[in-house]
Amino acid sequence: MQKFSNMPLSEVASAAVPAARRVAVPTAKPASLSAEALNIPRSGIRDVFDRVERVPDAISLTVGEPSATAAPHIVAAACEAAQAGRTRYTNVLGVPEYRKAVADYSARVKGLTYDPETEIQAVDGATIGLFLALKAVVGTGDEVIIPSPFFTSYDAEVMLCGGRPVTVALRPEHGMRVNAADIEAAITPRTRAVIINSPGNPTGAVTSAAELARIAEVCKQHNIWAISDEVYHPFVFGETFGETLGGEAAVAPSIAAVPGMKDRTIVVESLSKTYAMTGWRIGYLLAPEAVIEQTGKIAELMHSSVNSLAQYAGVAALAGPQDHVAAMREEYRAKRQIVLDGLAGCPVLRLIEPQGAFYAFVDVRLTGLDFGEFADRLLDEEHVAVVPGEAFGEEGRGFVRLSYAGDAGELREGVARLRAFAERVWNPITGHHTATYHPMEVLA
């Protein structure tokens, strides 16, 4: 064995067997991957994040996440629950205290009445909630209407459920708000649902109560579901867009509040943005009992139950003081003004004034730069990161999304660099722009 003493173990076995006795082992082919998984598009936002990591000093206006952290009383509630031993599996629909807190909050803030026993379900954030909602109502080959630009997971989640996403363009001249007539024009015999997102990501648009009522009539007439993503509901900045209920600050109206729509609406909600709890992964569904029966059954196969400590933290968030939310809303209002002031009068950029959430969707087509080139060069040359609009669907091409949820100082500097870059690369002779709205103007 002396001749093997200095050899790696991986080579000893081979050397110890005479060549004549060695048998070649065929290389196994790798197991195949599902066509469904391979066909799901990668999120364009994740691609941007990967690029930003390679520019350490970049000012990132990309992340849709509050700069604040969860309020102390929310954190304390989770700690108390852990110390009390509330760390076991829960009912797949959530602990009774959490569902009761959701019901009370929904009635107080949105004017929505739901039975906490049968019409509310705790979920691991809005993305999972949306998937459960789609899985409950969408079958193979069914169509789901998605106003576009849209949050990056919408089309992929429809595809994962075997459905076909059908996009309806949101138009700048309409303030990027959802239009009932456009939705109705896209309906076919295979249409099962329409996704409503108000306030919207990436546009910051808020759909008025009057337009939601018109969309509701379309849903009732054609017997389709409304899946309403309302995760930004407390962050509205135009008085004409929000409702004030029970002394609470104005919130974006919900299509579920339209008479006759509760039985055909699934509300998808999350505590991530409202309470700065993105990492806690806690949200909820509001839906008819028949839907919750199915989403609960599906969820049981996926995760058994939602994190128990996050649920008790959620009780404190929903039922406790709302000062933290009000402070964030005013902070976003001030940061929104930084964006409006920073881009005011810019000859090359067009901004649809955001009415909610914490995003601004900026039209950069007049620069003449193609598709993602604007965002790529802005990062390379000015070290400012924004998300190219095509990450949110084909209808987002020619736009970039910036988030104003982060540090105010970095936001001010980032917007200044964005404007300077756009004006530097703009060629007023070759640049072109086909939109019919004016800078800083939102048309009804």
C-alpha cells in the first residue's frame, strides 16, 4: 500500500484495480425538468438586482420595500407568543385571533364584512395568496385578464395554474388606470377572472370607486371573478381617490365593496407594505366560503400552516395603534414630492403623477434609447438603478419604474442624476414621442 500513500482517495480505488478489470460506467443523463417550470419567465426585477450587486456604490431606486421596520409593539407580540410556547402548527386558515383581527380591520378601514370563521384565510404573503386564489378558480386553458404593466409575478402565476394570461394595455393618457371598457373588450368564453391592482405596482395609479363599479358590472354580466390585489391600500395621496371610513385615513376603494361583488371577488392582502413586515411573510385572503374551502385545501398541501409567530404579530399590527402606518404614508407623500419636484419641467421625461403606493413610472421614450438600454446606461454611467418597464410586461417598454420608499437623501440625488442623464443623452432631432399627455399631467 506504500505506493498509494500519497494519492487522493478518489484515485486509490482506480489504481488498485487492473485496467483489464475496470468497467466503464455510462454517464447518466440528467433527469428532465418540467416544461411548465422551463416556460416560466424569470423576474426582470431579479435581473436588475443581480446587476446592482456589481455596482457597490449604486443608488438603488429599485426595491419595493419600506425603509422602516415593524413597529415595536408588533415585534413584542411575536416575542411574547414565542415565550408563551405558541410555536406549533395552526389551523391552515390561521389562528382565530388573527382571522378576527383581519375581519375587524377590514370592516373598520375598508367597510368590508367577512366571517372570520369561513371567509378569511391567513397566507404567507400576497404572492402565495394570489397563487391560491388563481388555483381555486382557474383551470387548464382558462384565461385571466391582466391590466399591463403589471406586477412581475401575475402572468407567471396564471401560467403555473395552467391558465393563459391576457394583457390589456393601461394607457398613459388615462393615467395608467384600469378601464372597464378595455377589460370587457378582452373577454372571451374562456375568461375566468380579471386581476385588479389598485394602488398599482409599477404605476402608482389608483382606480376610482366609480370605475370599479363599472368593472364590477362587467364581471357580473360575464360571470367572471375579480381578484383584487390591495396590498398598497393605505398609501393614497389624492383626496378624490380614497375613502374615509370610521375615522381612519383615506384608503383606496375596493371592488369588493361594490354591491353584489363580495360573492365574486377574492381580495389578496399582505401586511408587508402596510406595516413594514416584508420579511415576516404574512397576509390574508378575503373570499366567499366556497373559495376559502378550496384555497385552504390547496394551502394544506403546500405548507400545512402559516408561521404562528407572524400571525400573532399580525394581530398586534391590525388591532393595535396605526400611528406607524400614518407616519409612513406622510413620509411617502413627502418623498413623492421629491420625485415630482425633481422631474418638473424636464423636457425629455414624462411622469404620470402617482396617486398611490410608492412608485413612479417614468416615460423615457423621448431619449431615443431602446428598451432596457436606458436603465443599463443609467446604472453604468450614473450609478443609479431603476427597473426597466419591460420587466412589468410588454406594455411597460419605454418606461422605467423608480421606488421612492428608500432614503430621502439618496432619492433626491438619484432623481437628479436620472434627470441629468436623460437630458444628456437626449437628441431632440432624432428623439420621438407619441404620447398625447403632457409632463406631470394625469388625464382622467
